[in-house]
Amino acid sequence: MSKLQAVIKFVVLVALLSHVPPAAAILTIEITQGVEGGLPIAIVPFGVPDKERLPQDVSGVIEADLARSGRFTPIDRKLFVSHPTDDRQVVFKDWRIVKAEGLVIGSVKSAGQGRYQVEFRLYDIYKEKQLAGYSYTVEGDRLRAVAHQISDIIYEKLTGERGVFSTSIAYITRERAGKGFRYKLQKADADGYNPVTLLTSSEPLMSPAWSPDGTRIAYVSFEQRRPVLYVQNVMYGSRTRVADFNGINSAPAWSPDGTRLALTLSRDGNAEIYVMRLSDNSLTRLTHDPAIDTEPSWSPDGKEIVFTSDRGGRPQIYRMRADGSDVARVTFEGDYNACASYSPDGKSLTLVSGTQGRYHAALLQVSSSALQVLTDTPLDESPSFAPNGRMILYATERAGHGVLATVSSDGRVRQMLKFQEGDVREPAWSPFNRSTPN
Amino acid sequence: MRPTPRRRFPGGRKAVVYAVLVHVVLVALVVIGVRWQAKPVSPTAVIQAQAVNDAEMQKEVQRRKREEAERAVAEAQRKRDQQERERQAAEAQRQAEQAKLAEQKRKADEKRKAVEAEQKRKDAQRQAEVQRKQAEAQHKKDAEARRQAAEQGLKEQLASEEKERADAQVKAEQQARAQSELARFEALIRQRVGNSWVNSGGWTQNMECLVHVRLIPTGEVIEATVVRSSGNAAFDRSAENAVYKASPLPLPEDKALFEHFRDFNFLFHPQERS
């Protein structure tokens, strides 16, 4: 119990004991503990005209989005007493019974020529008022995008924070192709749907990294039988070879202002971390250690860089100023800590933490160095934060295949993303979209 | 003392009486004396008459007569003197008597006075004694009364203190009961509202909002309104929702205790679980 809490309790006690009329000293009960969980929300299946087959179950996408975030617990539809699809049909009492904190209703109607009109409303059940209401008219292939936008609106209204459902993820897939493999750099919606291939190669692709504005992705390609670093425009597909030095060119990381890349080069004989200015490709070497230094990541304020080094014998996370000075070890728990990246608020790092051959996505509090393992899957890799810091995307293995998964950053809710075939690895969560709703 | 006008001439009347008596006696004596001269016969006179001749005898008789007369006169004189002396003596005696009487009277007076004085003194003393006793009695009575009053007062005070103590104890017990009931229901309410307050991971320890709540006696929440915002609308709404979702709140059956919960506040202030 904190001092403040104790003081408040004392004040309450004194107020009670002094027996003054309630009007003078009104009873105040302090609530400091809630229950951890998702906000219970009722998402009524959107109304659809009879016999109409829609390309997407919009309300289903919304429900899945909100559930995956960990911030919401959609209420089982079987418990619904009524199924309103427009404003006049809403009876708030029905939703108080199921203890919902939010109600989402809506409808999808054909607008002709393959277009659809989507309407939705979000209600505060206890104040009995509408919190949000929008109408969209879109092509059939945009219905998922609309559903994600609606999810973002609901998320922001009810949590006070920006949703990430309309953002994207980038990742590498590997499929069998004849004697060898086919590697793809893809991007998809944050839920893994609508994949778009940005690059295909018969040689390995690695380490995709989004530019801060979300328009470019840096990655490593072995298409020349050795690792070379490229930056590719996401929308147009045009790309630039930015690092093609002797030896290793790998692990690109964008500076927060997007003007520089931190990367790992072995051109001087050993894997060291450098910073390249993108305007003139000039290089600054930051590390000088006979050990391997790699996987740099910038702090959100651009003042520090964390990286992985085995200078202590085993791979661990170190921190240094962006000019390479003041190197200090960050992780002390576990045999192996690698692949760290900063949360958007700079207060924590997500990384892969290994003990006794098991590698889990984990969260490290920068201020306290407290390490929290977030998953129970044994071979996690490449964790990265969602742009709102509330979820972490990582790769893991299931049935011998690489898959992607998300975990809420409190470790409470984990969910695999659906992919059709092959291995999926090295995911990276995009920044917020430039053009976001409201 | 009784005022007496003749007081300064005591026995005046008696003196006059005595004087009159004295004169009467004197006149009587003179009268008796004269008769006495003609009458008395002495044995000696008979003897002399035998020895003298006539003339001579006459002469003798004459002389004797004279002598007799003279003697008579002398006798008378002597008697008178005697009487005078006697009178004087009587007078003196009388006076002495009188003086004695006066003395006696004086003494008697004195004695009487003394007695009276004594009596008075005694009376006074007795009176004083009586008074003293009365005073003492009064004093005693007063003291007793005071003592009793004091005792009574003390008793009353004790009784009143006892009553106060008892009242206070009853009140304290009532208050303690009320207090423990209040505390019990406060805890129940806290638990119930806490259990309906969903923290999906977004609340931080610097968030705080005050929610004013109105209940009806069934415990149903008829209003839950943020009166001091956290600045975060979603947090504020979660707090209001937590209260509504917890409705009806557990309430004491005692109407007086319910009054504490008719109108009250919740302070939502997330803390790390300890």
C-alpha cells in the first residue's frame, strides 16, 4: 500500500469517525485495483440485406481485431438478447444485462457497381449515448480496410489510445520451389490478411525494416550470394542498394528522423556497428570491439542505440550513445539476449531472451532492467513493437513451420496470425499510416 | 431597669412615720410620767416618816417633798435622759437597724443583683450555650445538609458520569458497530466495483478521477458521473462504467447507515498490485 493510499484511507476514516453530515464530508471510496482483462464489448453482427453474400464479414473482422489487441473481450454473441442493426432498435438495458461497456452495431448494404455502404455506431451503454458513428462507401475489396478503420475508431474511443489495426506488417516468407526455396518480402494488413509481395528471390532475404514514415523498407538480400543492403519504396517497388561492402552488410535500423541507417558491417574485418547518412552514404563507425556487435536499434529520441554483442562471452544487449560513446551492458538475466528494439515511448525494449535452449519474446524495462518473458513458445525471434506500443509482433515456430504471432505487451493475450503456406519469419511492424482516419 | 422618680430619696416615708411615732411616745411618756409622780410608793419613805417630828416633820416632809420633788424631777430628768438615751440608743439602734436593714437590703439587693446578675449571666450563658448549641446544631445540620448535598451531588455526579459513561459506551458501541458496518460495506462496495473495473493495460498510476455516485436504497446506481476528470476520457468512462456495472451495490439494511451511501464518491486511482 502506498503512502498516498494510506493517507487517503486515513482521511476517509477520520471523515467517518467525526460523524459529520454526509453533505459536509462526503464518503469517498478509493478504487485502486481493477481486474486485468479486456473491456467487455458487444459487437452485434452487422445487418445485411436478405440473401446478399458479402465479400467480407465486416463485424467479424472488427471483433477479431479488438480481441487480438488484448484490450477488449468481445462478448459471446449467444448471450445477446437482441440484435439491433440500427439506432432505433437499440435497447440499452439489454446490454447492461451482459455487462457490456460498449455496443457496436452496423450494417452493410450494396451500393451498386460492386460498391458497398458500411454504417456503424458505437454506444456508451450506461450513459445511453452514441460515442461514434460513421458511414463509408467502398469497393468490395476495401471492406476489410474499412473494418480495420472501424476497429481503430472503437479502440481509440474506449482506450484513449490509437489503434494499430490499419497499420501493416512486413515479413519474409520461404516456400519450397523445385530443388531450392523461393523467398519473398511481403507486406500485409496488421492481421496478416491482404499480403502483397514486394520482392521475390531465390536467395535468402532478411531483416526488413520500415522507414519512420512507412514509405520505404530496408532489407538484406543474398541475391548476389552475399548479404547486400537495399532500401525499397513500398508503393512503387523502386529500390536502392545502400550498402555493398566487403563482408557482411546487415541489420539495418532507421534513425527516428529517417535520415540515417544504423547497420552492421564487417568491411574492417569484424562485425561492427556503423551509421550511414543516407543523403551521401557517408559512414561513421560506432563500435570498436573484437567481439561481434550487431542488431542496432535507435531509441525514439535518437540519442541512443542498443545492440547485441558477445563481448561478454555470450550475446547480450548493450546500450551506447548515438555517437558510439558510453557503452553499457543492459541485460544480465538469461544466457542469451538479442535482437532488441525500443518501444515507441522508449521505456522498454522487446528482445529475444534465451535460457537453456528456449528463446522467448520478452520485455525489458529500461529503468529497472526487469525482464518479463511474454511467450511460452520455444523458438521466438525478431520481436517488434506495434506503433502504439501495446502489442508485439514476433516470429515463432509451429509444427516445424515459421509463423507470426502477436502478444499484448503485458503478455496477457497471444494470437497466431494466419498464413497459407511456407515459413514466415523476420516480421516488422510498420509505423502508423500517414493518412489515418479522424 | 424600671424608672422610679423617688428613687433618690429612699425610705423618706418611713422616716416621717418614725418621727411621728417618736413624738407620740414622748407625749405618752410625759403623761405617764406625771401620773407616775403621784402614785409610786417606796418602802424607804415609810421608814423615814417614823423618825421626824411634825414641824420638823413638816419641814422634813417639805424637804422630803422637795427632795422628793427634786428627786422626782431628777428622776424624771434621769428618766428623760434615760429615755433620751434609750431613745437615742433606740434611735441609734433603729438607725443601726435601719442601716443594718439598709445594709441587709443593700446586701440583699447586691445579693439579689448578684444573683440576678448571676442569673442573668447564667441565663446569658445558658442562652449563649443554647445559642451555641443551636448554632452548633445548625452548623451540624448545615454540615450534614452540605455533606448530604455533597454526597447527593457526588452520587448524582457519579450517577451522571456513570450514565454518561454508559451512554458514551453505548454510543461508542453503536458508532463502532456503525463504523464496522460502514467499513464492511465500504469493503464490499470497493470489492464489487473493483471487480467490475476492467483494466485492459492502459491505466497508469498518475491517472485519477473522482466519480460522484447516487444510489437508491435498493443499491441501484442511478447516477455515476465523473466530477474530477483524469484528463483521459476513456479512463473516466471506464470508472463510470465500473460503477454502473457493479449496480446494485451491496448496502447496509440500516436506513441511517444507508444515508452514508446515498451520495458518495469513488476515487479511481490505479496502483500496482502489491
